[in-house]
Amino acid sequence: MMARLITSRLYLHSSSGFTLLEVILAITILSTLTILSTQAISRALKARTKIQAEVDDVSALRDAMRMLKADVNMAYHHRDFEKEILDQATKSKAPIAGAPQPPPPPPREAKRSDPSTHFMGTDNELNFVTMNAARTISNITQADFIEVGYSLKSCSNLTTKQASQCLYRRTEYLLDEDVKTGGNEIVMLENVTEFKLRYIGETKQDWVSTWNSTSSSADAGTKNYFPDSVEISLSIEREIEKKPKTYSMQFVVPIHFPNNPEKPASNSGSSSGGRP
């Protein structure tokens, strides 16, 4: 009886703990799992940071393009139809020698100052008048149209202090003859690698890289005319994990109401060699 009791106690004592080999194996397994879990979490955090940076870049690019499209869509081309009708009537009624002349039209009761609206664009700069002028403050004295301009300039990032090409948007609420100056500028987009513009209209057979609707324009196809559409190409580049990543967008943006005068009739088909 005593021998059986001693054997039972020895058995319980020998099976109550872990051997050194078992402890080493357990620590090794736990260490391996910890390292693998840490690496997986680190990779997930890096992937999240990379994806968030890409989302931010694409969102900023899309927002800038959305503003550009809205401004171009609502480009405002003012024309004084009353003056055009009077000028046309004056031209159509040539004076007859010896015949009594009709009295001149009565002057306007108040002199009207018409807004001067122009559209001037190059391959990397754009200035025009648009109706995309939302009022952010109620009862503010502001017209329904503004001058707006887009251009590329160098700027410094507020966080990284790195310089890059930035897309600026200029707004001017007082219209004058010079649509390219005045107003305030804000940065729309950083790290811009491409801002390319092309124009097409009824008076042009193909895309052109410049457009000037002012009276000083030497191009008869653009003088007093707005384009029908503007092609906008916009690209940005950011370095992610020491690798440059480029995002690009391109749109052909139509002007909803160019309000251009009628295209002058061409006399090319009225030659003497034509068919009777």
C-alpha cells in the first residue's frame, strides 16, 4: 500500500510542469507569430498610406478639373444686339443723293456702359469671363459674371516646403478691357507636370493652340469670337515610396452658349469657273 502511494506521488510530481525543450518551442512559435503579425500590420499601414495618398491626389485633380469645366461651360460672351441692329440698318440704307435723310435715332436717356468680355488663351494659360460666379455672402454687391484666369506658377508646399509647379485660379469681379490682369489668385493644384490647352470653333477647321477674341487680335477667325470647345489636359506627379506616380485627365469641354456673330459668307464658291 505504501509503495503504491509513493509511486503515485512521484508520477504526479513528474507530470505537473513543462520541460525546457517545450518552453523553448513555445517561445519560438510565439516570437515567430509576433514578427509575422508585426510585418503584416506594417505592410497594411504602408498600403493604407499609399492608397490614401493616391485617393487624395486623384480627388484634388478631379476637383480642379471640375472647376475648370464649370468655368469654361459658362463662358460669357456679351454682345450689344441693339447696336448691331442699328449698325446693320444704317448700312442697309445707303443715302440717296438729293433725297431727304431720316432723322437720327434719339439718344439713349442714360449712357449704358456695356461689359467688355473677352476670351484669351494660349497652350498653357487661359483668361476669360464666365457666369460661374456663385455668391458666398448674401446681399453682396456682385455681378453675375467675373473674370477668371488659369496659369502655371511655381509654389512651395506648406508642409514639405518643396517647390513645384502649381495651377493657379485668378478671379476678378470688376470687368475691364484687360481680361488678363487684376483680382486674387489661389492655388488649385500642386505638383502639376502638364497643363495643356487647345481650342476649336466655327471659324477654325482644326484645333489651335491660341485664341484671342479682343479687337486687337490679328486673327480674323478669333476676333470677336469665342471658341466652341476647349480641350484641357491636366497631369500631376507625386513620389510614393521613391517611385514617381503620374495621374492625368483630359476633357473636351464645350461652351454652352458661345453667342458668336454669324460667320461671314465665303465667296470661294462664286467664281466664274463654276457651273451655271
